[in-house]
Amino acid sequence: MSSIQPIRPQFDAKCDDCTARQTGLCSAFDRDALLDFARRSYRETYRQGAEIAAQGEAADRIGIVASGLVKLVVLTEGGDEHVLQILRTGHLIGDPEREVNGFSSEAATETTICWMPRQTWHGFLQSHPQIFRGFLSALNRQFEELQMSVVKMRGRSTVQRLALWLVEQLPGATEGSTPQIRIVLTRRDLASLLDMTVETLCRALHQIEERGAIRLLAPDHLAVTDLGRLRRLAKFQNERIGAALAEPAPAPRLSDFDRGAMGGKATAMRSGAGQAPKGSLAAAFPGTRR
Amino acid sequence: MSSIQPIRPQFDAKCDDCTARQTGLCSAFDRDALLDFARRSYRETYRQGAEIAAQGEAADRIGIVASGLVKLVVLTEGGDEHVLQILRTGHLIGDPEREVNGFSSEAATETTICWMPRQTWHGFLQSHPQIFRGFLSALNRQFEELQMSVVKMRGRSTVQRLALWLVEQLPGATEGSTPQIRIVLTRRDLASLLDMTVETLCRALHQIEERGAIRLLAPDHLAVTDLGRLRRLAKFQNERIGAALAEPAPAPRLSDFDRGAMGGKATAMRSGAGQAPKGSLAAAFPGTRR
DNA sequence: CGGTATTTTGAACTATCTCAACTGGGGTGG
DNA sequence: CCACCCCAGTTGAGATAGTTCAAAATACCG
């Protein structure tokens, strides 16, 4: 679909009123670097669905997402798409080291990106050494985000993954309020991002509604009626364990530290097979509180 | 299990005969930086199973894996371990930006690590600006490895994931030879890394044997009898498609580029529902050849 | 408005997990 | 040296979450 092309390249990149100015790499720019960046980069706008870069294509530039959402997509040998990540404002797009794109990227919504040719980019970094640091931490941040997304997928059911994703869509929401969420991604993209089928996603969504955490106003629009419940839906590995932990514990052998229920022998086996340095768990866990 | 402690901190870090000298960040050091690094860092050796850093603990140092394998492990709210990654020689361990470890790490085999206190590390980077570049690309490489590992998991069955992992254990093997693999990870760790249960891993292993790709010599030792077959086992999303592509194609409509078989209507629906910018596939795919 | 794309629902199917029991090697202590 | 235990690995059988296929319902669009 190389027919869809950037709408209007514009060269007057005024960074001042750019939302990305607050986030990511751009926020590390001093006045000087900012001007230089604005001068040496150019902006492109992509309409929804437009392909930004194709997998396997030469990667001759580095970009920063100025606005919109970008799907990072991998095409497998079998020919299916998998959405790996959604890049938002401030995220870097394109691998500064690699000559060829490992993944393709596509505008999930109308998107504008500030590009710098690879050459220029390197020059830019040369002439603003302090930026190097910022770049490093931007890269690092994106690395960590990926790590977190892996962690979030692991050992979570489809409903939990979806619930968690929903929770993340409302950064600064309080338990009392009933915030609304507009799902800008298509079902297909969201399903792929959360590693499930469209059908399962749909069912999961309705399941969350049935359990009273949200209310579906339209296919792409919902209200979070009970944030606490939504959080709880996102949290636990599996219902049984979650429920068991939540209850005051029926009366299993005391001193059996092992996360609540599951009859004696089985539990013993499981924790033996389940985690080797069991003792360290207690020590390690305090960290999780943050 | 804080009882297991480093065996012998040694301060004479001779980098010359270090295997990590070839890989990762260390390979970017010039003579000067190398000496400085050796002087300012210290080595620690951990025996198998020893905890290197605990999740939530203060992360006051940065390390480079000199030898051995390190499990990067996350402990979930539910109390289960998930092995996220295996770090090998040359990999960076610890987040240079973060004050607190997001994950815990454990020596999967006897391991030695070169540590630098965070302070020293930053000083080191200051005084060797060229290293910055190397550090950046080391970080970037680890980022990409994580991305690839995500891609490898996505849309692959347990057997395929395992087969793929096996293939990766023999970097420079040719189709003709029958290389051997020593599985140093325990079943539990490997299963967790590949996101499956120990039982499934075991069955998958035997399934691969039954299909004639490998031969199990001992639980932790196997011979790859048919690398081509092993590769094929690792490759395709699902058997049907794989099989269909492998066959000479019964005689579907010509010009129907769409990955071979699957009777008309189904294919149409599927590819319609399966990937939106279908046209781009053809354009994007050439890239996969490399 | 008719046609097409997306979303939703239903029902059968299956890969993987869970639980449970068995095996075999390696150490330990009698 | 043997009996025993313990643990990692293996095998079996049943349960289940999630997929697949198919079709209805709804939204979208010229």
C-alpha cells in the first residue's frame, strides 16, 4: 500500500508548541540543541493506516513521534502481522544502528513524526554531546517499556491482559471517578498487541463489563465504572490464587507461607517445582511495593 | 536464600584473557579505556544458583557478564518466577539509570561478572567519551535481542518455540553435521524462559525427537540428527500453512500471491481479516530474505 | 440505501495446563 | 554396602482457556 503517502512535509518545525517537547528525548534538549534540531529535522504527517516504514526497507533516518500513535509491527514468515508495541509521543522510531528495518511501522492514528536523516542525526549528536546522555536514557526508557510489556503478558490470562491495558489507558485516574476511555486502535490491532484473537478480545471486553468494572458505550468507547475492580481483574495470575489470597485463609497448616490455598501435598510439590530459591522471595518482595 | 554468596571477589581483573573482550561493550574499549576499566572495576564469581541481585534492591552498580549464564527473573505479584532473558558473556547487567532493580538476577551457571559502582561507571564514561558510543550500541543490541525474543514467542506453538531455541543453541552449524547440545539450564528455567510448563517442555522435547530432528542422549544432552528438520519444526506458524507452502501447490488461481493453499473463500476472509495493508506485504517481504 | 468492513455471538475443537503418579540418579547416614 | 530419601525429569489423564470456523449484527461509506 505504497499508495498512501505523507500528507504534507513541513520544514518550519516549531518545537515550542509540540507535545513531544515535554517527553522523551526532546525534553533533554537545551535551547541551542532544540533550534539545531528544528533546523536539521523535518516533519511528516501520516494519515491513519499509512505505512511509515516497511520491514526490510533501508532505514536511512531516525524519527521522533511528535503526535499520534505508531504501530510497530512484525511480519512473520507465515505472513501474519504481530503488533509488538505502540509508540507514542516522544518515542524514538527507527534503529540508529541498523541499516535495515527489522520491523515495519504504521500510523495507527493520524501521526506526525520529526525525521532526521541518519547522517544528520549522527552529526547532530556529535555537535551536542550533552544530548548523547538524553538519547541514551530515551533508548533505555523504551527498552524498559518493552521489558515491562513482556512481564505484563507473562502469566496473565486474556481478561487480565486486557484489564491491565485498560488500566494503563488512564494514567492519573482516581478510584472514585468514572473516567472514560476511547479505544483508538481497531480490535484487530489491539488484539494483536495483547496477543490474542479478535474474538477473544471481544469476549474479554464483555466479560469485564459483566463483572461490573466497565460499561461499554460504543464499540470504541467505554466508561470505567469501578476502577478498583478493574485493577483487581488485571492483577492476579489465576482466579483461584487471587481469591484464596483475598480471603482470610480457611485454616491451612500455619507456617505454610506458600501463598494461601491449594491442599498440602500439592502445594509442597508445587513450590518445590515452582520456585527454587523460595527463601529469597520474602526478601525480594518488598521491592514490589513501589 | 541470601546464604549463597559470591565466592571470591578479585581485583586483578586481567581483561586480556577474558572471553568478554571479544563481545559487547568490552570490544569497544581501546587500550586506554581497557586499562582504566580493569583498574576501576572488580570481578565477582557466583556459583550456580546464587542470587546476583534481588528485585527491588538498590542497584548501585553496573556489571558486564564475563563468563557464565545469568537468568533475568521477574517475580510477579502472585509469587511466581518468570525467566525473562538469559544474559551471556558481554551482556550488561543492571540498569544504568534506575536506582532500584526491576528484576532479580541469578547465576544459571557458575558466573563471573565485572562490576563498577554506579558512580565510577559514570565517571568512567565521562573520561572516555568514545566509550559512550559503544555503550549505546551495547544497550541497543540488548534491546534488539529482547525484541527478537518477543517476536520469536509470538504465534509459535510450544514445539516451535523449543525447536527454535534449540536451533539458536548452535550458531555456526551446517545442515550435514550432527552437532550436540548440552542443555545447561534446568527444565524449570528453560520452560519458564520459553513460557511453558515443565511438563509441556518435556513433551515437546520428546515430540521433536519422535519427529526425527534430534536424539536425546541424556536429559541434558542431545544430538541434532537433522538440522533441516529442526529448522522446519521451528519455523511455521501452524502446520497446515507450513505444509501448504512446502507442497508444490495443487493449482490455485495464478497471481494469487497469498501464501499458497487454503480454499478460496476461507483465504479471502482470512487475509482480509488477517492483515489490513495487504498490498504492502509483497513490498515488505523481500526484506525478510536477509 | 445497498454494499462492504468491522464487531459480536455461537459452538466445536485443541493446545496447553494441571494434577498426580512414576522413574532413576546421587547423595546420606546407618 | 545398602536402604532410604530427595529431587529433577518423565509420563498419563482429565480439565480448560483460548482458538477456529461460521454466521449474525452492527457500523461505515460512497
